[in-house]
Amino acid sequence: MSRRSITMPDVGEGITEVEIVEWNVGVGDPVREDDILASVMTDKATVEIPSPVDGRVVALEGEVGEMTAVGTVIAVIETEQVGGEPAEENIEAKAKVSEKDEEQRTTDVAEKPVRPPVPTLEAAPESARKQAMASRDEKPRRPRVENGRLPRPEGDKPIAAPSVRKRAMDAGIRLNYVHGSGPAGRILHEDLDAFIAGEGELKSRSHYKADTGVRETAIVGLRRKIAERMQDAVRRIPHITYVEEVDMTEAEALRAHLNAKKTEGQPRLTMLPLLMLAMVRAVRAYPKFSAHFDDEAGLLREFGAAHIGMATQTDGGLMVPVVRHAEALDLWSVAAEINRLSAAARDGSIKRDELTGSTITVSSLGNLGGIVSTPVINSPEVAIVGVNRIAERPVYRDGQLVPRKIMNLSSSFDHRIIDGWDAAQFIGNIRQSLENPAVLFME
């Protein structure tokens, strides 16, 4: 028998560190060549790490959510020797980049120093190996909270008289959670009374049983990437949010008419394709809104193309598929591309290049859109257009109160590049196109 150490492979693009998001095997499991050992995440893709050999897993290094450097040992596999020749001590696994990209970043991750590789378990004596593996399997246990109190630290045992201990046992109270007011922290009957009174006060506050449970969930994988990007965007970008009211009555009537007249094979229209065409017209008039700001280089890159990202909620988290060259598409083509990309994002078949390169983003929660929102800019872009829900409201027109379909656009801008006046003009241009939707079909 021989043992082979599997190291974290170089996944390319200058990546020096990845996050473990899932172990597909456990210690003791048999594996065959090309079986997936683990899934890891870079800033741009999910990467699967396959086994290069047949054998049995004898050790795994790294926990889910942990960052692991390229070259670090992640698994040890016990294999049969082939033809009596000793097997190689280290084999670097080959990475399989999944097409299920879960990020939309457009810039490479900054280089980070590589940690030295973890020594293989083969080099250690048997007793040291067993001790190391045993310590890996011991998960740190979180302290339980009772009556709003944490237990004493480990090794700090409660001091109490036998009568106090018996009384606590009869009452189902663990003395680890009771504060002692006597000498050297000794627990007295009065301390027990105070603890019991605290429980009674808690119960008296409600007719229902209080739920004191706490559930903790590790934030890893795509959810952690989203958190990091949102935090970075808010920290680095001074946001200005501008809200405009738009009368969508004519646009809604046009949408309903086009849906009634659409031919076989044409997609059903939502309001989003009309909004994208309005955004295309607006960025033609105000090109700096379809742009990236490189704050480190101090450069604003304005794009002639309108690559419109659309924030899409999936079971795995928020993704931003990109409708490329929306300026070259007609209404039905935009609608078809929206449907295709949304479906691919939700079923996990979306590709890397379909999640990167947006120059401006639209965020919509549909019927859940609320009245006002404050969307976060998709860095390094400088603008995001937020869509709230359409509601029928009474509006004065020509001296009469009439029902109209009203929607708010809540949009955010990078205040380092976009002034409030510019933001108002840009959104005003979108509003005029939506309130007079015939202009969307004019050059």
C-alpha cells in the first residue's frame, strides 16, 4: 500500500487562494480516478477537484468555508502499488472548471501571498498521524445558553453544598449556568432562587413558550462572494439614490397589445424589455452612465455598447446575467435574451462570459418591488436602475382625477462620477421614453 498527497491545483488566472465550499467524500470513503473530492470557489467560478487515482481517503485537510492556498495538501489517498514500484508521494489534482459560474466580477482578484504547503501525513510517525486525524474530527462545540446565561468556562466547576446540588437536580437546573455569590464563587440557595425567578419572569412575559434557540449558518460560497462584493461596493463607492415617478399607463397598454398580437415563437413581453430599450436611448444621450470607473488608476471607461446586467435571484443567491449589445437588439430579441439568461442562471447552466462585462445594471423585484429601494451599484459600474412595482393611483390630468398606472424608478449612482443634476437628467430621459413608448421604435 502507498499513500499519495493531493494538493490544491493551480486554477489559473493568477488565483493563489480558493475557498472550500463542499467536500464530496469523507475519511474512509473509497474513490476512483476522476471522482470529485471537493468543490472550491474562486472569485469567478466553481471548480471541482477530482481524484487522480483509485484508492481510499485517509485524510482531508480544510473545512468548508476555509481559504486554501494553491499547493497546499487537501487530501491523502491510500492506493495499491502498481507493479511493485513505489507510487509518487505527491500528485497535483487537475481542476475541472464548471460552467455553473456563480460570480459576475469583471476584474481579476488581487494576488495574495501563498501559504507554505501543509506537510503530508506520510512523513509523520503513526502515533502523530492518529493524533492529528483525531483532532481534526473534534469539532468545537458552541456553548448552550440557558435563561440568558452562558456556562462557566471549561475547567471552572461550580462549588455548592450538597443540599444546593440536590435542589438544583430536582428542579432540572444545571449549576454550570448559575452565578455564585458566595466565597470563591460558591452557589448559595439565594443564587438558585434568583436563577429560578429569572426563568419565571421570562415565562410570564408571554402566554406562549419562549423560543430561546439560536440557529447559526456558515456564510460560504456564492453567498459569501455576494457579501464581499456588496460590502466592497458600499465601502468604496459614495452612492447617491434618485427616485423618479413614471406614468406607465401607455407602456402597459402597448405591452398588453403586443402580447395579444405576438406570433408563434415570440416570447411573452414583460416590462423589462421596454425598460432596457429606454435605457439604451438614455445612454446614447448620456454615455458616461454606461461606464466603468477604475478608481485605482483614476480612469473612467465609457462604452459605446450597452451591455445591460440584470440582477437575478436564484436558489444559490444573486447573479447578474448580461444582455450584450442591447443597442443592437429589437424588442423581441431583448425579451428572448432575458428569458434565456434568466432560465440559465436559475438552472445553473449559465456560462462565465454570460455573467461578466456588464456596463450598467437594472434591478427589479417585479410585483415585490415596493415603493422605493436603494440598490447597490455593481462595481466597477457607475449606475444601477432600480424598478419598483406598478400600482394604479389617482392622478390629476387636464383638471380631472383619473386612474393611472404609476411606477417609481429608484436608481443609484457613483457620486464621484455622477452629479445629482446628471442623475436627474438621465432618469428623466428614461421616464420620457416609457411615458411615450412609441419613441422606443424610432431611430
